[in-house]
Amino acid sequence: MHTIVQQVTDRIIKRSKVHRQDYLQRIAAAKGDGVFRNKLPCSNLAHDLAGCVGTCRSALLDETIPNIGIISAYSDMVSAHQPYGAYPDIIKAAVATAGANAQFAGGVPAMCDGVTQGEAGMDMSLVSRDVIAMSTVIGLSHNVFDGAILLGVCDKILPGLLMGGLQFGHLPMILIPAGPMTSGIANKDKNKVRERFAKGKVGHEELLASEVKAYHSPGTCTFYGTANSNQLMAEMLGLHLPGSSFVNAGTPLRDALTRSAAEQISTLTHLGENYTPLGQVISEKAVVNAIVGLMATGGSTNETMHLVAIARAAGIRIDWNDFAELSDITPLLVRIYPNGSGDINSFQQAGGMALLIKELLAGGFIHEDVQTVAGQGFERYTKAPVLENETAVWQQGPDKAADPTIIATVDKPFEVLGGIKVLSGNLGRAIMKISALADGEKTFVEAPALVFNSQQELEDAFKADKLNQDMVAVVRFQGPRANGMPELHKLITHLSITMDRGYKVGLVTDGRLSGASGKVPFAIHCSPEAVTGGLIAKVEDGDIICMDAHNSILELKVSEEELAQRTPFTPDLDASRYGLGRQIFAPLRKDLLGAEEGASSIFSYTDEN
């Protein structure tokens, strides 16, 4: 085991000791004996039986048969979740074959950041994660289930499912992915059309045609953004069956993996000999494995919030220092868009998760001795699934990449350090994703600030040709409590064009940009955010800002004396807090913790705070 990986793991274990022990004691106490539904009074159980069809009633009356709850984020208009419409019937049949019963326990909301990008609905995206967690709890609250299957993929959905599921950490749970869509137009070609549209060189019709070629069928988007980072994270946590993350949607192998996962969860309940509760699968070592996997692949910066919140729900405390130290020693082994020219299907074809995990294990960068839904030990995740007679079987994964431009080795990595840096200074702490920056010099930017209090202000400045200068764009009041911390992808095209014109460009924001941020150097998730007293609220046009990833610096070069005399800018945020239902989230938004604490409101009123 790499010395730093072990040191970070030990530090997390020590930091988490009190909270983790309390959590494990709680889930141990909740385990109980026999099927949970037998603890209900007769009238209560009768209500559950009343909805049964087929063999469900007789199964639930049998005290030896486990009952599996299905929590689904199915949605027709979220491409990655559209395939889930067919999953419950597949799962119920497979679970029955394995000697168990399954019931659809509840649905959770599923927002598509791609649909709401740059629109008012995006202001509800991050806070929807807490709603998803709460909805998961409601679905499982009837206390009739001995295990659960979680169906979710995209940005806030999978983290929300786990945050909620971990409140029932005494139950075994397995995540079943829906898989990516097949590749359409190349992501770089798609972005070229976007830039041409922003320059006025193509019209709406050509832009729409390009976008439809990129996003063309059910399944996860093919770039390596948050949705696919979630899938990688889930497998690194040991919550997917080995190699199942990136098998295309709508394929026979995808259906076979769904059946295998349903059969597997039936064997993991407390009624059998392979009891594997969710709260023990998500351990300190598993969390470290997930961080390393994300660093080795240049995963989404959103995971610096999501994984913090997931870990916290399991009584585990991690922070950005852990990400930074692991990033500094983790080799970059994968190059897919926005970190390279390939996409998630290219990664799968080059060797996928089995090869990545094999390399990381060989280099001592991840823990092998972890509990997973597939069994004890992470070595089993070096195997890849194949289809035999309509059944998923596992064989040893490849020894080397089919395409070495997509997956490298630990001996000859693409970069000697991972994809994320933590910057600190008088402006606070922020995240910079360096794996997407083609030129290492771009990790250092020092230029005058150009301040904006919304995405729209920056877009208006671009259209008015006011961005043609060396600058660090400061886009503030985009944090969790200000307006829900929406994605700011709308900015990237304008800043990319400005950079291509030969200007030095950087971005500092208390908002977020996810995993598809492209070539602009940025410091995002700046904490504390402007609305809670962060220094970013005092920045003025012309102030010099230094972003230095090599030395982990984020500095506003203004004297303390002058800053003490400045009054923080206070905007009118009503426009981003009302309309399209945003006002209903005020109670949650006002209690959202900072980005480094997971940006969740759930922990504000619990003993996990």
C-alpha cells in the first residue's frame, strides 16, 4: 500500500472514530431477527399484503423469504433513467428465481442538469439531492424490507439515494446502473458547433442538429461528467457488480447484469450467511478507494461535495485535504473527454473498470481488503462480465489497454498526479480541475478581476465584447445558500472563446462546474461563499487575483487595510429564489452547509453535525 494512501486512510479513521462507532452501533441495533415485516401488527401487515399480486402474498406470508424494496429514479425525460422503466419487472422475476420477493417501494425525483442548464430549474438541482435522500427514507420507512435495490445514475440522484439509503445502513443495498448511450457526435465536435453558435457563425437549426447527434438515445451522456463519475465512484465503493458501470443501455448484457444484481441482493440479507449491510460496505477504506479512482480518471469536481456527504451519512469524515493529498500521489491513468478525445465507451472498450482497478491495485493505490456487494476483497473487481447463454459471467479482465491513449499504466501514466487540486488563500478554499487543462502553464493565472453577480451578467458582457482582456472572471453569489449552487456551464463557451482570442483567462466562483468544464482554468466551490461572508463578496473590478495550482494558492492581492474598509457587495437575490417553484426550497436552502462539508442541509439538525 502506498504510504500516503495509508496515512490518509488512518487519518480518516481517527477523525471519524466517534461518529463511525456511533453509526455502526446504531445499524447493529437495527438488524433484528427474522423478516422485518413480522414485527408489524396484523392490520399493518395486511395493508402491505393488500397490494400484492401473483405470488407476492404467499411470499410475504412465508417467514423465510426476504423482501427486497426497489427505489427508482425512473423518468421518461432523463435519458440516463429512461431505461429504468422496464427494470422493476426484470428485478421482480430475478429476485423470485433467487427465492426472494421484491416490491416497488417508491420513486424519487430525477432532474436532468442537461435540460435545466442555464435555466431557472438548475437552481433546484443541488438541493434536489436532499429531497432524493428524504424520499428514499420515506420509501423504506414502512419497515417491511430486508434489503433494497437503488436505481439511479445522474448528478444528484445517485448521491441522494446513498445519503438516504445509509439511514437504513443495516440493510444490504445494491446500485444497478442503466448504462451509457452509444457514442454519437464527438464531444469536441459538439463544442466546436457551440462556439460557432456563440460567435454567430451558425444558427439555431445547425446547433440543435449537432446537439441531437450528441444526445441521441436512452442512456447516460457519453462524456465523463458527473453522471459517469457517479458510476465509477459506485463501483469503487463496491456497490455495483464488477464491471457493470459502463455496459451500454438496452443491450442483452445490460439486462443480464440487472438480473444478476437482483439475484445477488437476495443472498445478502440478515436471513442468510452472507449478510452484507450497506453501512459496512461504505467504509473508510472504500471511501479512499473512491477518491483515488476519481483522481486517477480526472472525475467530476462535484464528487468533492457528493462523496463528502455520502461519507458523512455513514459516520465518516473526509475533507478537501484528503482529496488534495491523494490527488498529489495518484497517477492520471485515463484520458476521456473533457480530459481527452475519447468518451466513456472508449474507456469501456479499452479495458474499462477491470483494467483500471488492476493497475491501481498493482500500484498500491487502493485497498484490496474491503467488503463489496460481490463479496470480500476488491481483487474480484479486476474481472469483467461477458454474456453466456443470456447470463452474465465473469472472466479475468485484460492485462493491457486495447487503446493506450485511453488507459495508461501506473508505470507510464499520462500525468504523475491526479486531476484535482485544492487552492487556499485569503479568498478561501476552492477546487481546481487540472486534468482537463492541456497546457500545464494554465494552472497559473494572475490577472485583474472582472466581477459578475450572475451568469447572465457575464453572458451580456461577452455579447457586448467586454471580455476581450486578460482577466480572472469572478462569478459570485452562486453558492449553496445564495441560489442553490447551480451548474455554470453556460460560462464555459464564452470564456473558452475569449481564451482562444489570446487572452489570459481564469474563473473564480462559489458556484460549480461539474466534470465537463473543458479547458478554462477555474477555482470553483469557493468557500466560504459570498452570501455567508466570504471575501469573494468584496472583490472589485481590477483587483489582481492569483490562481496557482502548483503551489495551491488562491489569493486576492489587496492589502488587509483596504479590504477592512470595503463593504461586501449585497445583491438582490429574489430573482433567483422565486419562480418555477424555487421559493418552496427556501427552508432547505437556508441550512445548506458549505461545499467542503458536502453542501447538504440534512446534517444541520442531526447528531452527525
